[in-house]
Amino acid sequence: MANLRLLPLVLVLLFSSATGTGDKGHVSAVVAEKGLAFAKDALIGEAVRSLTPLRLPGVEKAVRVPFLGAIRVAASNITLFHLDVRNDSTIHPGDSALVVVASGIRANLSMAWTYSYDSWLFPIEISDRGTASILVQGMEVGITMEIKNYNGSLSLSVSQCGCYVKDLVISLDGGASWFYQGLINAFEDHIRAAVEKAIPENIIDGTSKLDSLLQSLPRSVNLDNVSALNMTFVSDPQYGNSSIEFDVDGLFSSAVAKTSNLQKHPQLSLSCGGASKMLLLSLDEDVFNSALEVYFKAGSMHWVVDKVPDQSLLNTASWKFIIPRLYRSYPNDNMLLNISMTSSPVIRITSEKIGATTNADLIIDVVHATETIPVLCISVVVSASGVAEAAGNKVYGSVELDNFSLALKWSNVGNIHMSLIQGVIRVFLNTVCMPYLNSRLGHGVVLPAVHGFTLKDVYVLTSPEKLTLCSDVTFSNASRLASFPIL
Ligand SMILES: *[C@@H]1O[C@H](CO)[C@@H](O)[C@H](O)[C@H]1NC(C)=O
Ligand SMILES: *[C@@H]1O[C@H](CO)[C@@H](O)[C@H](O)[C@H]1NC(C)=O
Ligand SMILES: *[C@@H]1O[C@H](CO)[C@@H](O)[C@H](O)[C@H]1NC(C)=O
Ligand SMILES: *[C@@H]1O[C@H](CO)[C@@H](O)[C@H](O)[C@H]1NC(C)=O
Ligand SMILES: *[C@@H]1O[C@H](CO)[C@@H](O)[C@H](O)[C@H]1NC(C)=O
Ligand SMILES: *[C@@H]1O[C@H](CO)[C@@H](O)[C@H](O)[C@H]1NC(C)=O
Ligand SMILES: *[C@@H]1O[C@H](CO)[C@@H](O)[C@H](O)[C@H]1NC(C)=O
Ligand SMILES: *[C@@H]1O[C@H](CO)[C@@H](O)[C@H](O)[C@H]1NC(C)=O
Ligand SMILES: *[C@@H]1O[C@H](CO)[C@@H](O)[C@H](O)[C@H]1NC(C)=O
Ligand SMILES: *[C@@H]1O[C@H](CO)[C@@H](O)[C@H](O)[C@H]1NC(C)=O
């Protein structure tokens, strides 16, 4: 029997982007009306490919014919080989389920038939055989799928699935006689019933495979050897009038334990600034903060600077008038800046911008002969803000310095007034730190293509405490989907 492959498609689409709001979710994906329509069309296309050819059970019966008595007729190799779903299909989020209805479907089937007859009238058995084609018109298929949260994963079940065949015409191939036509019509009811039974069975079969797949999806997705994203679904999907929202925990493995004050369904009413997009992916600022915290704890927030655009800045001679004792102790020695974050940077998102505050210790080292000697430590608090933009399937960022404050932590070269070195630090932040960050952010992050689905025409929106990606989805590689494990 053919596997129903359409359901995985839609759910993979939804799942691949699922991220959440609800009560505890920090990432949410809203599949909007246009996205549901896209998913439905992809789903139906894939169903048609996977349902055909579909073999239906054969049948044998005795037909009573006046004067002749009983004639045995049999149909075998009944095969549904073509389904034509026109654009007459709909998808609706119900109260707690998705309802997909396709009507006006045409189907072509073929079959082999035989008849045999023997009686006292003829000394030998009379038999014949041939093939016939069957045209089904006005077929309707309706599926009600329930997607629920089961122990942090999505579970999928079909609560109702029906198929109704309106018209069915059997035509004999090869211009056989009207006599056979009368016999063959006896199979109408059997074929109708077989189609109406087999199609829902295959849909349910496909759904249960997809259900196992969803349950076996990993709860955490490793991004690299440091961080993992928590993909636990925190609530049942929420159904809007024409959209569905999925909420996942979405925090990186050592999450900041901050309770979010999100309303229950804030996303369902979220718009993309008037644009109609298929998918709205909303990321809580906590997602970014939890990621930063994981990297901070993993100890990857250190930076030793030994090259700057104006290299003379890293020589004690340049500091002669700012910190005279430094120059006196280590004349004309090169310097290193050893920067370490003292706490995880904090991101705050508002409707206007993305702000970040970072606390760091800046240790100034002097390289004297072969020795690196720490001479001074300044604690620096930097506020920067940035914007995120998308082009194609990449998201880019840029930041600029807002303000900063300095405090002397310790010094081996006497007391220093911070106001004196403010200017040097500003130059350093503006000519070294910001360009460095911007060069990294400027490469952009490629949004992932999952199983042939690619986000396109991405649009980034910031709102209080959230970053939202509005996007359309294209399905670019059907062969990749076909290689999907369960298919
Ligand atoms: C069954 O029908 C299909 C499609 O018409 C045909 O390709 C195949 O040869 C048939 N098989 C048998 C055993 O008659
Ligand atoms: C279906 O297609 C026909 C012609 O291609 C168009 O007139 C009709 O509006 C379409 N219906 C839907 C529901 O898209
Ligand atoms: C299905 O049957 C219809 C009517 O007999 C015919 O026009 C159409 O070409 C058939 N489709 C296929 C794929 O055989
Ligand atoms: C729920 O999920 C956890 C974590 O994956 C697993 O250890 C546990 O066995 C699951 N419980 C049930 C009832 O499936
Ligand atoms: C992670 O991988 C990078 C390079 O692949 C390596 O430099 C780093 O030490 C690794 N970190 C951990 C915590 O294993
Ligand atoms: C959903 O539809 C109902 C009735 O049509 C309407 O009252 C309600 O405001 C709609 N909700 C949203 C979020 O659009
Ligand atoms: C993932 O999120 C769920 C739900 O918020 C939580 O119960 C679970 O402890 C989290 N797992 C990890 C490893 O943080
Ligand atoms: C940078 O400072 C840290 C302590 O803050 C220290 O462990 C590390 O060795 C220093 N690195 C250099 C190159 O000075
Ligand atoms: C920057 O300015 C803002 C508002 O004036 C202030 O809240 C913030 O603390 C300042 N940041 C630093 C690092 O001084
Ligand atoms: C589609 O995916 C298959 C399998 O992953 C790959 O071999 C093929 O090159 C891809 N085609 C395109 C156009 O990306």
C-alpha cells in the first residue's frame, strides 16, 4: 500500500520553525493563513504522489442473467493510478484540530475482468477476459487532524477521516460488447466501497508514521559543542481563526530563570507590518540571553587584542601623558589588551532597537622583553544598540556604541583618573570593537533550509521583548523530502 507522505510535509514545515510564547515558551511559530494554504497545497500534492498507485482488493460475484442463469464475473488488479485534485480544497483550524477538505477530486483506475459461464445449453465453458478503465468524479476527502502536546513532543492523530465517491463510470477497453458492460457494472458498488475505505486507511497509516516521527524528534538541538536549544513543546498548539501557533521552550541549555510576562496568545494577532506572510517566527529576548549565558559560562568570552588600526595606541609611548608612570616604568614597550566579560551580556529588545549591555574587565598588559605584565585593570560597562535586517534568506545585524562607563579596578602604575582615558577607550571601542562585531554580524546568519523548505523574503520586526521573523516558505527540493527517514 502506498504511504501517505503529505502529512510529514506539513508538520515538518511547521516543526522546523517551531519556537514559542504560551505560558513558558520563549520561541513561537505562528503559521498564518497564507502559510496554512501553502502547507495544504504541498500536503495535497505530496498525498497524490504517495497514494498512487493504490491497489484495491479484487472481487468475484455471480450475476443472474435472464434465460442464462448465473454468470461468474471477477474483477482483479484494481489499481488507482491517477488522482487529480483541483484547486477546490480548504484548510481550517478548528477549535482544537485542523480540518482539511478536498472536493471535486477525479480519479482514474484500471482493472482486469473475467467472466465464465457454463450450463446445459453449451457443452463447454464459455469465458472471456479484458480490461476496463474506471473514472471517478466528484470525490471528496475530509481529514480532521489533532495535534497535541504529549510529554513535550507533538503528537498527531486523525480523529475523523472520510472519503465520498459521487460518480463512477466503468468503461470497457477495446470496444467490447454491451453484454459485458452490463456485467461489469455489477462492480460499481464494490469499487466505490473499496476506494472509500482504502483512502482513509492510507491517510491514517501515514499519520501514525508521522506521529512516531514527531515523538522521536530530539528535545534538544545542539547548535555546536557549547550550546543546545531546548525544543520541548510547552503547550498544545493554539488555534486561531486562520492560523496555528506552536510554542516551544526555546531556551539554550543553561537558561536564565526569568519568568516571562507574556500574555497567553500574543502572537496570533501579531502582524508583519501589513505584509501577508506564511510564517511568523517570534523569538523572546530570553532566547538570546540564554544563548549568551551558555557561551559566557563555557568561557568563550575572552579576547586578547594585539592589533589595532592605529598600532601606536598599543605602545606605552602613546600613553606618556595619560599615565606617566606607565611610560616611566616600561618606556616604548608594546601593550596588549586582555578583555574578559565579567557577566553574560544582556539583550533588551524594544520596538525601536535591540540594545545590549556588557560588563567587561579590560586588563592592560605590557610586553616587556618576553614577559607579559598586567599593569592595570579597568571595568568597562558598554551599552550598544543595533538593528537586524534580512535580505534573501539571511539575517544581518549592525551595532553602534551608545555610551559606556569606566571604573578603575586595580592598578600597578598609580591612581588614574578615568576621565583621562575616556577618549582613548572611546576610540578603541569605535575603531576596534564595533567594527569587529559588525564584520561578524555583517556576514549574516543563513536561515536554515529544512528538508527542502527554504525561508524567503524574510522580514525582521522588533517589538517589546521580541524579535519576529516574518517569512514566506518555498519548497525547493522534493527529492530531499522523499529521502526523509519515514518515507
Ligand atoms: C495490473 O494493472 C497495472 C496497471 O494497469 C498493470 O501495469 C499490471 O501489469 C497489472 N498486473 C497484472 C498482474 O495484471
Ligand atoms: C480555481 O481555479 C479557477 C480557474 O483556474 C478559478 O477561477 C477559481 O477561482 C479557483 N478557485 C479557488 C478556490 O482558488
Ligand atoms: C483519466 O480519465 C479521463 C477520462 O477517461 C481521461 O481524460 C484522462 O486522460 C485520464 N487520466 C489519465 C492520467 O489517464
Ligand atoms: C517523557 O519525556 C521524557 C524525556 O524525553 C522521557 O524520559 C519520559 O520517558 C517520557 N514519558 C513518557 C510517559 O513518555
Ligand atoms: C568546541 O569546538 C571548538 C572548535 O571546534 C573548540 O575550539 C572548542 O574548544 C570546543 N569547546 C568545547 C567546550 O569543547
Ligand atoms: C475569530 O472569529 C470570530 C467569529 O468570526 C471573531 O469574533 C473573532 O474576533 C475572531 N478572532 C480573531 C483573533 O480574529
Ligand atoms: C526544557 O524545557 C522544559 C519546559 O520548559 C523544561 O521542563 C526542561 O527542564 C528543559 N530542559 C532543559 C535541559 O533545560
Ligand atoms: C587575560 O586575563 C585572564 C584573567 O582575567 C587571564 O586568565 C589570562 O591569562 C589573561 N591572558 C593574557 C594573554 O594576558
Ligand atoms: C547609557 O545611557 C543610558 C541612558 O542615558 C543609561 O541608562 C545607561 O546606564 C548608560 N550606560 C552606561 C554603560 O553608562
Ligand atoms: C535536492 O536534494 C538532493 C538530496 O539531498 C540533492 O542530491 C540535490 O542536489 C538537491 N537539488 C537541489 C536543486 O538542491
